[in-house]
Amino acid sequence: MASNDSIKKTITVAVLLCIVCSVVVSTAAVLLRPLQDANKLKDFNRNILLAAGLYEDGMDIQQAFDKIETRIVDLETGKFTDAVGVKSFDQRKAAKDPSLSDVLSTEDDIANISRREKYSKVYLVRDNGQLQTVILPIKGYGLWGTLYGFLAVAADANTVVGLGYYEHQETPGLGAEVDNPRWKSSWIGKKLYATDGSVGIEVIKGAVVKGAPGAEYKVDGLSGATLTSVGVDNMMKFWLGENGYAQFLNNLKAGEA
């Protein structure tokens, strides 16, 4: 009688167990993918609502988001376009596609993103047909990686309504304070552009002195997170500049988007 403890049988059982486990894991992954994708989209939409100051605990996120108008903007012309489909366009994938993005020069790439997509989704909040807020996707390199978020701007195309990041790799307690509600709220009401049209908003080192000249353009730096603060500052300068949304915001203000 053959021994059940033979090396051959042990290996056979181990291999069969691995196969069974692989099948179970793969099947679970396939079956759960739609749920995972739905939850990812729900969280994405939630962050848009948060940036716009429209999110409330317990609300129906999809129902609230359905009231927001999603459009595609050609970043070269700053105008709305139908060149790509709203539902099918994946902005993060487009940034890596040579046919849908442009390589940035070292001089222009202050946000350290390498390539800039040719089109961007923007999210419009209206009240009785009147534009109230536009939410702009933004991204830029911090200390450890790229931060992805949204900047919400009032209809005047110059006043911050809100700011939020939904993905980053910054250090907990330091750069990760970009998630701190107190710091995010300090952006509300700040002005984006100076009177000469240049990008005026900046993240400074230290705290903003209330009432000081230019305070309406300045945001407190993150304590102990200089590189993250610089990254956020550069991100704003890029996306509010000529390679970002400057032309779109000018067109929006003039009613020509």
C-alpha cells in the first residue's frame, strides 16, 4: 500500500489546492468587478460634490450628481467640444495617450505631470439655468506622488468655492493634511487671478496674516510639508495658467465657452 505521505502526493495536493484557490479568487474578482467599479464611481462623484460644497451625509450621491452637468472642454481653445464622448472619455488614460495628450516642456511642466491631456471634463452646477459653480479636475506632483483632485470655482471664474483631493500618496500628519477640512475650508473665497490677469493665488510658507495686503490670494502652507505645499502651489499655477484652464475660464466669464 502506497504511503499517503509521499512527496509526489504532497506536491499533487498542493498544486490542486493552488488551482482551486486561484479559480475561486479569479471568479470572485470577476463577479465583484461591477460592484467595485460602481463604488469607485460613487466615491469619485462624492468628491466632486464635496469640492462644490454640495455633499451632505446620508444623501443620495447619484441623485445629487445627476443634477450636475458634465461637459468636455478643449484645453487648446478653452471651449466646449464634442470631439470626444462625455461618458466614454477617460481623462487619466488620455493623459498617457499620445493621440489625446501633449508632451510638456520642462519649462511648462511646473506641476510635474509630463503630459497634458488635450481635453478635460468639467462639471457645471446651475440654479434655474444660471451657472453657479464649475468644478475643474486638477493634478500635480507632491512629495511622493501625484495628487488628484478638484477645484470648484464660482461663476465669476475667479473665486474659489472649494478644493478637495481624492487620491494622493502624501505623508500622514504632514502632506496628507491636504485632506484636513480646516485647511480645505481656508481656500473658500480666495481669488484666483490678480488684476493684471496673472495667476494670483499662492500657497505661502507659514500662515496668512488676515487683512494684510494680498491676503485674498494667499493660502496657509502645510506645516512640516514644504514640498507638498510647493506641489499644490505649482499645481494651481499650472492649471490656472495658459496650459490649463485660463482660456476656458476667460471664455466662461465672457459667456463664450
